[in-house]
Amino acid sequence: MPKNPKPHQRAHAKPRNLPVVQDGPIRKIVRRNHRGFVCLFWSRKSSFPVECQSLLELDFVRLSETNRHVTSILHQPREIIWLDGGTKRTHIPDFAVTYRGAPAIIEVKYSEDAAKPEIVERTEIVTETLAKEGIVYRVLTEKFIRREPALTVAKLLLRGMDHDPSPNDRQAVIELLDQTPQGLEIGQIRTALSKEPVFVNSVLAMVLSGDLVIHDVGEDRDPLDLEPGFLRVCTTKECGN
């Protein structure tokens, strides 16, 4: 961990509910070679920096960080043990999350790896093993994680991590949106409140904190056309469960 992490790299909150783990990651990442990708993501939803071993894992963490239904995340959370013809087998999955108040274990794999017979067999065994504990197990591939425009929206929202709008600004935004149930683009909010361009990031921070939600962007929206100011937001009361 860097000695002096930047503000967006610091853990901002402890996990609110993570019954599948006790004290944190079960092991540290071991690099298989010097070219292997390893990074730390300082999440507000974990007491520990979340370690990612691939760009695909990083994209999954980005989605989780910006999903208001995910309240906690931890990498390499536990060891799963089962017997295979009398031989003890073990596996440490990639992530544990709390989603809509329930625990889930997540494996992040590229499609070609997930389709390998040994991985398919392990997935079936681990799914059945965790189901007995009331825990959901899912293997997510790039087809889900990198769907657009969801991933681009997540990356845009993360620009708000370093910003903490004042109580007056929060109230002004919410009062404005209460008058427009259909929502407003963030750029329109900034203009209506006569704020500087950087205020866009404060509105993004309100989405991350759960004060606001993103209006449906639409699957046909070109990610290259997306900018923070174009995102339409509304209050949770008006356009989100």
C-alpha cells in the first residue's frame, strides 16, 4: 500500500454486512510473473484495499463500487473445501459481496476460461457447496462485466469519489429534482444552480452516496458520446428502487 494514498485511494467506510468472511482477505495476492497485472482499489465499501489480478477484475470492482445495491466487497474472502473421490480440493474465489442485503461469492473469468471443463465442473461443485450455506455463487465474464453503456457510466461516476458536496448544495440539488420528477441532466443541474463546471463531480458524488440515481441511459447509447454532464439523474423517490 502506498505510504500516502490519494483521497480517492483511501477506504472511506467499513463493510456494512459481509457474513461470508471474518477478518478480511484470506491471503495476499501472489504474482505469478513480473508482467502479471495487480492493482489496489481503495473502495468505500471495504475496510481493506480491494486487490485485482486482472483488468477484468478491476472493471468488476468499478461496477460494484458504483452499484448502490452492493454494500460491501472483499477480495479472496475464504477457502472453499470439498472432497473429490477422497481427495481434498480447495478453492479461493475472487470476491465476496453483499448484494441487496444477501451474501454472494463472485468469480471473475474470461469466457474462454469459464468454459473449460475443469472450471465448469468446479463451478457446479462450488455452487452446490455454497448453496447449502445460503450463499449465491456466480461466475461473471466479460460479456456481463463489460456490457455498455453500464461500464462507461460506472467509470464516469467514480469521478465523484473525491468530492463531498456541502449540505446546502445537496439540499439545492434535491429540491430542484423534486420539481422535475422526470429528472435532469447533470449539466442542466449545474446551469440551473449557477455552479462552476467542477460541480458536476459533486452531483456524481451524490449518486455514489445514494442520494440520487442515474436515469436509464439506454443500451443503444454510444459510450463514446457519454459525458458526466449528459447523465440524467433523479431522486430515489422518483426513479429508483
